[in-house]
Amino acid sequence: MTSKWFERWSEKYRNRNLIPYLEQVIEMRKIHAQAWSDSEIKQRAKTMKMRVREGVASARDVIEAAGLVDEAAWRVKGIRIYDVQWLAGMALHEGCIIEMQTGEGKTLAAVLPAFLHALSGRGVHVLTFNNYLSNRDAEWTRPIYEYLGVTVGCITEGRNSEDRKRAYAADITYLTAKQAGYDYLKDSLVRDTEQLVQRPFHAALVDEADSILLDEARVPLVIAGERGVSKREAVSYAGIVKQLISGVDYETDKEFRNVYATDYGIDKVEATLGCGNLYEDHNINVLTMLQCALHAEALLKRNVHYIVRDGRVQLIDECTGRIAQHRHWPDGLQAAVEAKEGLDIRANGQILGTITLQHLLHLYPKKCGMTATAQLAAQEFMDMYGFQVISIPPNKTSRRVDEPHMVFTHRAAKQQAIVDQVRAVHQTGRPILIGTSSVEESNEYAEALRRAGVTCQVLNAYNDWEEAALISKAGMLGAVTVSTNMAGRGVDIVLGGGSLEEYKKVTSLGGLYVIGTNVHENARIDNQLRGRAGRQGDPGTSRYMISLEDDLFIRYDLAEVLPHDLLARRQDEPLNDSRILQLIEHVQRVVDGQHLDMKKTLNKYADLLEQQRMILFNRRNEILHGRQRPNIIADYAPERYRQLCEQFGTSRVHAAERQVLLAIMDQCWADHLAYVAYVKEGIHLESLGNNNPLDEYNRLVIAAFEQIDGDIVQRVLDHFSNIDSGCIELHFNDEDLKIPSATWTYTITDQFFPNRVQLL
């Protein structure tokens, strides 16, 4: 069977670098692990682990490991791993990004590379998209790993430090990428090695790789310590901007990403505040708060960019429609939105540490990833990480029919056509999934369908905790599900809901029917939605029904380049003009290229800060682990050092100096981060003087970093010079030396500030 399969696929995929993996699959199938007893399989796995840890593992070990995993999956799960899953697993082991279609079994394909990396004893992190998937995949794969003598841990929100430490100590740990980043930042602040929860990073296997590695790559993860905010000021500025008139006092750009106060608006604000010229240096904080309040009022829309739930503003991930857990906007904007909605303004905190997901992933010596939509981003994967993208053929040929877009002149016609189409298809009993672009739109379509007599389930950010339950029913006979893009990640829609009888009925009707109500800037998101239908060779249909009034057309002024005869008439029937579809494809390619350029430019700013962080972090680690003893007092104040040693004892002075130095290093880094944020805020002004903003940023930030060593030394000396000679103990009462009583982690997004910060 394998040889025929090899012949069938080898020629077709010769140019996609699959031949070496195909040959490995054939070799693996020659291993007759079925004849081995349980004890023999476990002994072979144990022996292989010893070989790997001694550094003498061979290419043959990969083949034998595959045979062991295959047999383990069969004995504990009753599942034989498909050849295409072995192709994926072996490509993952080689450090590739694999594109594997929805429903093809990426979770099982990941077992082989995770097992192989785990044999080293240095730990493997399987990074998933959300907590539900982390827990689900860990529990599902655990019996296979444990059969082979490999331990499994899982970290989800709410676990305490001891639980997390145990999970990280396991051979394989399932968690979200953000959780790994949060724990890394927390570990960077500890004062004792016993408080560390993570081991040094070794290997990472990233699920939904395009989302984690690309879409959220430059989203900074942040750890903050408590600090108060001014609710009165935030509320005051929210009230001021509500009095401003759009188009008169302020204007937005075409993409609705930036807002600018006009001269009329500036005059009105200056008169209201009585502050004089807003652009004078002493008004920098006033101008910043005004800009945040104006941005919150004019550009951020409830149920599109965020929801309000349980008295809190919760951001919506634009790529998935899910709640973006622990994500905040930069502090001033977050407070402005809370003031706009009349909510309690929560403490934003002083940023103590930050790292982007991209830089976090670069800390893993070995890494790979998998997703259903990788080829469209192959160049970006190569540019940002050096990853090669390998497309894995489906186990069964796809039977999904991707119908051409239906384009309407206006939204009302589109909505009516979608409702009519859903009602007609629903009468047959065929399950339908409608993918919308926002919470607001999903609710609008749900209401329109109910008025038309169609019962539906709604899946959006307001009920995201029900995602798994709702998706499990979305493929059942007669089901209609209206969802944001969140239905496109991680959870398969099973036709018939698991019932064989219903499965046959649904497949006879054509399988799942997917309707998209908007095309997106990124074609990968469109393909994610299409991929909900036609899993594992099932039948299915996908279609996008859009209008010339949709956000993509408005944001990029596509009306200006469309033929005038298309815009002159308003009709209920769809347009029949291939030029529109060609234009959409062109815009998606152009916008994707612009986003890639933006990421590259922003990386130039983030890379410098990351280099500085690593310099200080590595120095701090040497002190934390006792590999370097601080000698600041002895070197710079020898007489004071002698006095302290006589008074308290040499060992106590050294221990105290170590603790003080760690604390002061942390505070100096927090101060540096605050300064860098301040520099970014105004760096765009350099372009007015024909200076390169990036060059000026580098000059200022490098100069500031070069002063940190001197600041650290001086603060340490100041601390020990202020100790009373009559003290019996070495106390640490200085506020700067205390670990914050409350810390929390969150992410921020800078996507709303491309022109305000002017990093381009």
C-alpha cells in the first residue's frame, strides 16, 4: 500500500521537498512493531532516550521512534497514524513549518517530533492558540506519551507557581505562547533561584503557527507593577472630545486607523482647557491624553474592536473574533476607552519587563510549527524565522467546492441575499456556518435570520467560553451557526456531530455550507474560514457574499478604481464582473506586502531593545545563579565595605549586596523602558527636520542604555552609604528594592499607532 502511495505522490510533490520524508515513511513501515511486546516497546524507548542523552542518536533513531509512536497510538488509542501525518511529523522534526489542511490530524502529527525532542530531557513546549486547546491536546496525547515513558504537563490560566513549575519540569508541556512569555517575564524578576518556574528553553512546537508567529509576532507581552492612574483626568478628556465634531474639529485617515485634530479642534480644546499652545513642551502630557481620548472616541468601536463585559473593556482579536486574553492597549488609550464607556479605570502599572512573541520564539534553539494556512505566508516565515514551509497532501482528496464570490452593490442587498440563501439551504437540513467580521455583524445576521424564521446559534466574543460546545454542534443536521472568525481556529466541525447516521445524511446533502460575509485584508483569514468545510475528504461548499460597501472597499477607496458603470446603479442582484474579484486579490497582495514591510520596520526598533534586554538579563542571571559575585562596594567604596563587613559579617554583606543589586537592576531597566516609550512617542517629529527617525531613536536609546551601568553602581553605593551604623540588621526599606505587591501580565497592540508614533 505504501509503495503505491509513494508512486502516486512522489512525482506530484517532487518540487516540494517531500521525497526525503516519503522515503523515511517507507523505511518506518518496514519496522514491524506489532510483533513487539509492551515491555519490549517500553525498553526500546528507554534505550533510545539513553542514546539521545549521550549524544549518539542516529538518523535510524528517527525511523524507530516513528515506529514506536505509531504502535503506541494503536495500543492506547486504537488509531493508526496516516502516512501524511508521518510526512508532517518528520518535516516538523527537521524544523519546518508544515501546512496541513483542517481535519487532517495535526495534533497526532505533532506527537513524533515532540517525542523525539523530549528524549533529550531538556523539555519541549507545545504552544497552542488558547487554553482550551492546550488542555484538550495534553489530555488526548498524554496516554501515548506515558506509554513510551515520557511525562506530560499542561499550564492553563489560574495555575499557581508550584503547579507551573511541575508542568515545566515535564518532558512535554502544553501551554499557550503567551503563557510561556508571561512566565518568562515573571522569572526575570525573581530574587532567588528557588522561585524560578521555567527551565532554560530547548524546543518549541507551535500550533496555529501563522497566527502566533506572524499575526501576533510583534505584540509585546508585558509584566507590570502597581501604580495609580488619574481617573479624573481621563474622564475629563473623554468629556472634552465628545463635544468635538467629526469633519470639523477632527478628521480620520482613509483606513480609519488614525485621527487628527484640525485647527478648529485645537482652538476649541485650548479654549476649554485654558492651557495655551497645546504644542508647547510643557503641554506634552495634555496633548498625549487628548490624542488618546480622541482616538478612543473616533476610532475604537464597541462590539467591533472591544466588548464591555462584567464592567471591563475586553479587546477583540481582529484575526479571530475571540476575546484577546490579557491584552491591553497602551496605558493612556486603555484608560481613555474605559472613561469613554463610563467604567472604573483600573491601575495600568509601571512596565517592569516586556518581550514580543517573535523575540520569545527566537529564544528556543529548536522550533517548528504547523497550520492550515502557511503557503501564502511562506516568504514571511523565511524572512522572520528562517522557516521553510512544507505543504502536506491530504490523506483523502478534498471534495470541497469553493464557489466564486458573489458581489452586491450595497450591504442591504448582500444581507438579504445571505438570509435568502441560508433559508433555502436550511430547508434541506444541510448545516450552515456563517462567518462574520465582528461581534456587531454577527448579532445583526443572527437577528435577521430569526426574523426570517431561521433558528441559529451565535458564536462570538460574548460567549467564547462556549466555543467547543457550539462548534461540536455546527455540523449537525439542520444546524445554522453565525460566528466571528473565531470558528476558524483549532476546533474541527464534525459532520453529524459524531453520529454515523446523521453523518451519512449530512454528506448526502453536500456537507457543511460555509458563507463568508466579508473578505479580509489577509487572504489567509479567508482561507481559514473556507477550511471549516470539507475536512478529511468530506463534501462541503464555501462561498463569500460581499458588497461594494464593505470595509475593505471603503478603507482602500476601491470605488475610485472600479468602473463607473458598476457604481452608477444600485441593484439587488449580484454583479457579474471579474474585474472586482481581480481587484480584491490585488488589494490583498498589496496590503499583505505593506504589513510585512511595517513588521520589518517595527522590528528594527524592537530588535535594539531586545538586544539591550538580553545583555542586562544575562548579566542578571549570572548574579542570580551565583556564577558572578557582585563587588561594587568593595571596588568603589573599599572603606565602607570594610566597615560593613566588620559590623554585619562578610557573608551577610555579600548576600545583601546581591539582593540590592538585583532589585536595582530591575528598577533601572523599568526606568529605561519608560524612557524608550517616551522617545517613541515623539520620534516622528524627527522627520519634520529631515532626520531619519530610526537613526535618532537608535542614538537616544543606545546613549541611555550606556548610562545604566553607572546608574546601577551609584544606586547601590547610595543604598549602602545610607545604612545607619547603629543598625543590627541589613534592612531593605527602600521602595525601589521591594518586589511589587501586585504584578500582572498583559499584551498591548501598537497597530492603532502607525502614524502617531511614526515608526514607518
